[in-house]
Amino acid sequence: METSFFEKLNSAIARNQSLLVVGLDPNPEMMPGGDESGERLDYRMSDLCDWLTAIVETTRDRVCAYKPTLGFYQALGIPGLELLATVLQDIPEDIPVILDAKHSDLNTATAFARTVFETWNADAVTLNPYAGQDEAAPFLVYPDKAVFVLCRTSNPTASPLQDFPSLQTPFYLQVVKEARLWGPLEQLGFEVGTSQPEVFRNVRAIAPERLLLARSIWSEPQQLEALLRVGFDRNGAGLLLPVPQDWLKRDDLPEQLEELNGEIDRIRQDIVQDASACELWTPADGQLEAVREFPHRDLVLQLYDLECILFGEYVQASGATFPYYIDLRKIISNPQLFHQVLHAYAEILQNLRFDRIAGLPYGALPTATGLSLRLHHPMIFPRKEVKAHGTRRAIEGHFHPGETVVVIDDILISGNSAIEGAQKLEAAGLVVNDIVVFIDHEKGVKDRLKAKGYRAHSVLTISEIAETLYRSKRISQRQFEAIAHQDR
């Protein structure tokens, strides 16, 4: 299996102790030997090639990624594209390549994705988000590759668009809110071009787990620490930093990179230590003894942002009234999120033994269908009501008595629907050992199912959802307590 972008990136970060990205751009003005204005007009294509390959050789053990800008190569015509192919071949295979393309054309997206990822073998690409998810989809079908969606640039004339309609609700943050639903964490990050720490703070607040690719941060170098403090994720990671372009023609480039890596690491260590020294928040009643890490944190945030988690007075199917409601039916209209949900279910199912998958109508039928296709196991389902005409079957689909089925449901509240469905399957001669749900409300239902002879498994619990949303500042303490007290 091909090494994924994130695996290659994390290995390079650990090996070279660096978060730096080098732009490999054939810009004659940046070459050594220019005049005071930085211009270099008496160059040959071989000069550019020698300079770029020398940069790779000098920096290969001091950076974590390379980022050639496609526009510079295109500007040189066919020789420029030939130069790009040569430069890409000179980059070590264990260091990822992010092709800075800012691609935005729907008509060529599929063909361009094939060229970038199959012909040039780049590991990631930058995209312009204006065409929406349709633009990103052809690139995201490559599971081992990644995309960085441009959300902010630093040029002043972009502000009327990117900060519209107000600084409180700017368009660039709407881009982040929307695009984070396009792809999973391991495939989609954001490119943020600014030297303003407040912009990184705003983006990080909305996309706390996403990888951010910074650029244009060096207009005020003294702001590096302020930028890092708001740009890093909660683990002191998730941020890639550009090497200043004017450094690439310096004779002391290796020493400069060493010094910069050391400074970034020093600041990062201080940030991590400060975070670990902070007093952990716990509710007044001591319900949470410590802050825990949940494996599906990003999934919870996306569910909330898609309004699958609502607050108010809602009557549940069991007849109980809750101060919140979880509507999972919206998931099927978001393919990227639905893919993540199926993956989370599959992680549980791969450790169970069964012959067929049984989805409970109606909420779990799309999930069971997706799991059947993903895991290559046949699917059946028990009907809610038996038709008075036709075959009058209680169980739809082909099966043999004595086979083992795993029951798929969406939410455990009282457990009545799961038990009823399992008993219908057993009445047809099938064996039910396991029931897998997406959310467990933790009202002792798993113990009730165990007493009936079933093992219950859940992707998420309601307390994990509540704590994740509260810690991510998506909900207030009052809303947190409404959920936390309800699951008792």
C-alpha cells in the first residue's frame, strides 16, 4: 500500500525535527547573483534547474515538505513543465510534495487530479474553494493524497472579498466552515496566507484538528511566537511554516534553517508546557475526573456543524422528552461525513464474527447498506411491519437459518427497537450476538441488552459528544449540563 501524505509528512517531521516547507519556485528574481533589485534576467533553464536541485540537496534533512508553485513553471512554457518534472524527480521519496496549484476549474479537475497524483506523483495539492465541493471531489478520491483549501491570502485588495460582510463573520471563515465537511482530517487541510495571528486564531477555532499550511508570515518576523501560539493545535502540532523565499539564495541557508527550527521547537515546547500546566476544567459536580482524548472528535464537531445535534424540548421515539435531539438522517446527504461514519462503524465490525449484516429500519438502513458494500458482507433487514400482500416476509433478503448476523442501529436510548429487531431475526432462525450503534445514550441500555444475551458496541457515547462540544466551545455550560445530566 502506498504511504499516505500524512504518514510521509509525520515521518519527515519526526526525522528532521522540522515544520518547515520550502517553496521550489523557478523565479529568476530570487536566484543568487541578481542585482540590488533582485532581478536576474541573464539566466538559462539549466541555471534554474541547478539552483532548485541545489536547494533540495541543501535542505533535505532540515525541512518536512517541498512546495513547488505550478504557476512559475507554467509561465516558462513547455520547458518550465519539463523543469518541474526534473525537480520533482530530485526530491527524496520520503519527503512529501505539496503542489501549489490553486486549481479552481471544474472542467479540468478530474484530469488535473490524475496528472498531479499519478503522473507527477505529488502527495498533496492546493485548491481554490470558490467552485465548492465539486472542485475538491476529484482530488479526494485518492485516499492516500491530500488537499489544502485556500481560505485566506495576504494581499490587501482581497480584504473586501475575504472579510465580507464583516470582520465578525468574514467570508474566509465561511470557507473553513464549509470546506471542513468536504474531506476527513487525513485528507484535507487549509492554506492560510497572513502574518496576522488573529486570522490563525479564528481559523483554528473553527478547524481545531486540521493541518494549516501557512504562508506570507514573514512580513513581521517578531510575530512568530504569537502566530505559533494561535496556529498550533492542542497538541502543539498541525502547522506547517514556510521558509522565507529570500533565504534560498543565501550561502548560510543550512545554518539559518537550523536556527529557525530550533526557535520554532523552543516556542512549541513552551506552548505545550503551558498547556499541560493549565488547570483542567471539571464540572462542579466532579463528573469529569480528567480531560480525555476521544478518537472521533472531528466527527462529533462535524455532526454539530451539520445541525445533527439540536437543542430544545424534543420528544424521543421512546416517549421521553430530552432537552436536545440528535438527527442522524442528515448524514446521508453529506457523502464525506457519511464515509467517516461508515469507517467508524467498520472499525468495530472488523473485530466481530458474523455472516450477514442486518440493518434496523428505517434510520440504520442506509448505514447497513454502506457497510455491506464496504465490508463485502450480504445484508438483510427485519421489516417494521409485515405486508398483507406479496410474500409477507418478516425478513427481507436472502439468508440461511443458523447464520450469525450483526445488528446495525443508529441510537441506543431505551434499547427497545434493537431488542425487537434482534428477536425478529432470531425468530427466523438466525443468531444474534452483537448489536452495533452509532450513539449510546448511556442510560444503562448496554446492561439491559447484555441481560438479553446481546453484546452492545457504540461508536460514540452521549458523554463523549457533550464533552467534545463543550471543550471545543461549540456549546455553553448550560447546554453541556443539559446533556450530561440527561444521561444519568
